[in-house]
Amino acid sequence: TVICTDKTGTLTQNLMSVDEMKVYGDTPKEVLNEGIAVNSTASIDFSDKSKPQILGNPTEGALLLWMSKQGVDYRPIRENVKTISEVPFSTERKYMATLVESVALNGKKVLYVKGAPEIVFGLCKKAAVSKDDVDNQLVEYQNRAMRTLGFAYQVLEDGDKAIDGNKIVADNLCFIGIAAIADPVRADVPAAVKECVDAGINVKIVTGDTPGTAKEIARQIGLWNDAKDTDRNIITGPEFAAMSDEELQKRVLDLKIISRARPMDKKRLVEALQKLNQVVAVTGDGTNDAPALRTAHVGLSMGDGTSVAKEASDITIIDNSFSSIGKAVMW
């Protein structure tokens, strides 16, 4: 009776590409390029010249492809820079950071940061743009269903602290700019969503993206109707986590979107729906989705997901697409 679905790759194509790169102030181009190249877990397989393949995180891969289109190869930059320490990305922190001996800045120690723009901007002491301008720019991107990343850097002098206990402690970061990354909706999804809704199945989107982006994707697939839907139908992860079980029971059936969701939100959503005698399917592809996949009546893992997600699920959707979920329900 209810399908709780991820957005990226299930509703969208997971073909990320940089739509716009906005750089504020006079950050040298070499610094931006070095930051993108070294502060990343992705790489590109260029063996098929006509269609380079992203290996690893698609959003990070989109940045490397953008550099490639500017005529800059990330590989020699990454090879020539010495990495001192790293903070991996986490959904709690919403940023990643890498401290390097920079080639672009002649051997100086430089800390590069990238992540959710509002978080990264909040860590910065220097910026050639106001918070209001950044917020307005983000709203504009999100209303076009763009994913956004913010970038910052700091040149460290002797004695400056950068990273401590997997957290940034640098206190003189400079904001570089924002990348807007597009991920188009899969062509077959609007019809598939309509088919589910017509069959009496409620569809709920659970995504780490911002409310603006999530709402625009929901609009594009025919799930969100500006004339009918209100703030009662959308919630953020932190608001969701703060609700009591009683409040949640009253509201959970109305929810269409949980944005800025965190891993455990999905499991709690499933449990709340089950208490109301709903039959719940949930999609997931990451290791941290396993609790929700196991709790749901039907766990749907994705073909390119982790083996942990597949082990915890009942059905694997090989092509990752929401339209296959409709077929699975029918069978």
C-alpha cells in the first residue's frame, strides 16, 4: 500500500553533470581544480574516449568530468600532490576535507573542503559573497532540481590546526563557490508513479537532498501538486526525528517527501506506517539502508547497490528504476 523510494538513481537517471560552476572572488583557477582533483573519492575511466565512465560517487565524478571538459586532466594533479590527512564525507557532517602539500600553491599546506554549501559556507571566515546571496542562489538551483556543492580552502601557516578527530578545526577558511549539478528524471518514471498511485499505492520520497530539489523532482514525476499539497506533505529529516511517535502517527500518511533525510529516518518511517496497518515496500542501495530494508514488508535493493543492502532485501531491482517496482508489485 506504500512505497518509500530513494530519489537518486531510482527516480532520476543518476547521470550527474555540472550545469553551472559559480566562483566568487578571485580564487585562482588552479586552486579550484586542485581542490576538485584531490578532495574526491571518484575517478574516471577514459578507456572509451566517446563515453568516459565515472567510477565511484556520481556527483564527484561529475566534477571531474567538468574539469576534463575545461581541458584539465585531474590525474596528474592528484598524483603530484601529497595528501597529509583526510576527513571522509558523512551524512551527519555533510562535508569532506583533504589536507595536502599543494602543487598549485608551491608546496604550501592547503586544506580543501567540499560539501553541502550552507554547511561549508558556515565554516568559512572569508567570503567574497554574502550569506543572503548564497542562500538565494541555492534556492534558485534547488527550484530547478539541481544538486549543489560548496567549496572552500585555507592555506595553513605554521602552527595552524586543520583537522582534529575527523572534524575540521581550521578557523580561516575562504569560500570558493558553488557547483550546480543536474540529474534528470528517468523518462519512464512519471508513468510508473501514476500507475502505482492509480492502483491505490501511496508513494513517498526519502532523500538526502534539500526540500526545494526534492519537491521539484516530485513535481516532475507527478507526485507533488502545488495546488493541493502543503507543508503538511513535506518534512525534513531533523524535523521528522524531533517528532514524537504520537505526532508521527497522525501525520505519516500525509507525508509525500522527507528531504535532508538521514539513514535512520527511513526505518522509523517504515515502522510508523506498519503500525497503521500499511503494507510497506522500501528501496535502498547503501549499507546504512539495511535496517529499513529488513524492517519493511518488502525490501527492494538496487542492482548497483552494496552487497549488504542486497542481503537485507527481498527483491533486487536490476535496472535500479522505479518503473520496475511497479512490475514487481503487479507480479
